[in-house]
Amino acid sequence: MTKIDDRVEELLAKHPSLTKLEAIKIVTEKNERKKKKRAAKTDKSNALKLRNEANRPKPQ
């Protein structure tokens, strides 16, 4: 089983009233939010690196 299948099964075990499709949707949406958050964090980090490199004095 894949990681997403394991998470779906865990969610179904915890909330038996959910259907499998609902559980898949919940897990997928959570993964998308996590990807978005990671991308934003990476973009912010890259922007800080560029800004710091631009402000660094050049050796003579």
C-alpha cells in the first residue's frame, strides 16, 4: 500500500462514518495545503538569500 492509502485507512478507522471517497478527498486537500506551504517557505527563503547576496560587500 502507498502512503496515501495508509493515511486514508487511518482516517476511516478513526471516523467510520466517512466514505472512502470523502477520506481520499480530505487527505488530498491536506497534501495540497502542505505543498503550498512548503513552496511559500522555499520562495521566502530564496528571496532572503538573494537579498542577502545583493547586500553583501564585494571583496576587492
